[in-house]
Amino acid sequence: MGHRVIISGGGTGGHVFPAIAIANALRRIAPDIEILFVGANGRMEMERVPEAGYKIVGLDIQGIDRNSLLKNLTLPFKLINSLIKARKTIKEFNADAAVGVGGFASGPLLMAANNMGIPTLIQEQNSYAGVTNKSLGKKAKKICVAYEGMDTFFPAEKIMLTGNPIRRDSVAIEGKREFALQIFGLQPQKKTILIIGGSLGAKQMNGYVLDVIHELGEKDDVQFIWQTGKTYYEDMERMLKMDRLIPGNVKVKPFLDRMDLAYAAADLIISRAGAGTISELCVVGKPVILVPSPNVAEDHQTKNAQALAAKNAAVMISEADARDTMMYVALELLADEAKCASLSAEIQKMARLDADEVIAKEVLKLIK
């Protein structure tokens, strides 16, 4: 019988997709391995993980709601129940090791595993570790990180610099530009700007695009792919149609199922600064403008973006400045071929394609 590994976490694509990448790598290395996911009920992983061919168990757990004190009153009870269910799941599955990738379910599952003597591995995607992972790191056997200097948060002897696992199919863009432009209904003689707000979309970024949609429509030599996120798509589409504002050179999409085609079509990318997205952008190697979301734990997206900007591998625009400058900076940068070439060269230096397999091998080393 093969080894049995539990992978926990999720909430956003930045956690879900690396988790699936690790699972796929484990299967490639050890085909007889048994893998079970543990996620949070109602979150993205409960849909995406089964689509990828894996079983998943859901915990009734949530994060702290900064806007509602009332909703937070149930958190202690949910945590206790999640710990009980996590312990039961580990025991029934007879897990040999547990992996946490971040997200709501990762905490209870790894806490339970640590208390049961099951070896654990943390995959920390960001340049700034959150409170939960810092606590879990004290008992974890191995901590795989994507940035240097993480010994500020974790015991140095446990750290391994691996980079973040990425969706390999999403970054396989070679030779796909012509087909990608056809799929999106774009013109090959024009340059293309891709605007992505993360797997769930970004309300503020959508607003910044909407504010200048008239001007974007007047650009004869530039076209746009704008991913709004499923949550905001209907509102954006309604506002655009109501004012008859959808220009022919702006392609509005709720979600991009084929990120490889979106990346292949793009000459410049505007993006949030989630760790998973940044790891993909490094491999894709296109010039990037990062607009970090301030509405995340420990403001980790700003720190992720700063890590790239400090190496001249990306342009960073703060949320405070983005409304007035985001699209104008993008258009100005697109016209500066030398700057685009420099950004492209520097971001590619940070690319790691093998993180999934390196991490998978570390997981297997934990199993005696």
C-alpha cells in the first residue's frame, strides 16, 4: 500500500492551485500514493479540488471578519469543532504526513496533526508569514518558502527555499500567441494589456478600469483582456451595457479558465500581488505592474510586490495611487520597449518551475 498524505488549506486560488500542484507532483513521483484534501466549506477548494480529481473533506471554519464583530463570536466554537473533525479525519485516513498551504482549513488540520505526532510540512507562499503559520512552524518538521529572509518568522534549520508551486499548464505559453489572440477575438497587430484581479476578482481594480473605459476605447493601437472575477462580472457588465460602454478593444471576462492563453496574448500584465500569481508571472516573463491589495492579512501582498520592485522585476503601484495612475502608467510603460524588456529579463531571473516536485520530495522524506 502507498503512503497517505493529507493536504490542507485553500480559500483563494493562491492557496488552492499550489496545493493541487503539490498533489500532482506527489502522484508523479509516487503513483501509488493516497492523497486527501481538507478545506473550508463554502470556499473555492470544495469545487476546484474534486475537479482536479482528488477527494476533499470540508471543515466549518472561517477567518476573522474585520467588518463584523458579531460574526466573529462563533469563531471559537467553529475552531473547536474543526479541530475535532480534523483529528477524526487524520485518524480515519491513517495519514503518514500532513501538508499545510495556508487558508482557513490549514490551521486546524496542522494543529491536530502536530498534536497527534504526524509529521507536518508548511508551504509558506508569501514574503511575510501570517500569525497562524508562525505558530505552526514551531512544531512543523519542514517549512518550504518562496522568499529569502524567512528566518525572521521560522526556525532557520527547518527552512528550505523552494519557490511556490505553480500550475504548469497555466505558464506553458510558448507558440500560443496567435491562437490566444484568435480565442479572445483580438487583433495581432495591436499590443495587449491583461488585467487580472486574482482568482476571486478585485472590486477596486475593476472600478479603476471602469473609470477610464471611455479612454481605453479610443486607443487604436492597444487592446485589453479584463478579468473581473465572477463575483463582480454581472455588476460590471450591467454598468457597461447600461451606458453602452463596452468598447470593441476591451474583452471582459468573469474568470479565465485558460490562463496560458491569457498570458500568451499579453504584452503587459496588471495584477494583484498574491504569491501564487507572482510565481506564475515570474515564469511567464512578461512586464508586470503589481497593485497589491491592502485588504489581506499582515498586508502581505504589499510585501510580495516590494520584493519584486526592489529587484526592478516589476512596477508597483499602491492602492491609494491606482485610481489616478494605474491605466496611465500601463499605457506609458507599454510604449517604452526598453523598460519592458528590462522588467521582463529581471522577473524571469526569479522563476522557479520545479517547486512542486522539490516540495513533494520533502513530503516523502518526512514519512519514515
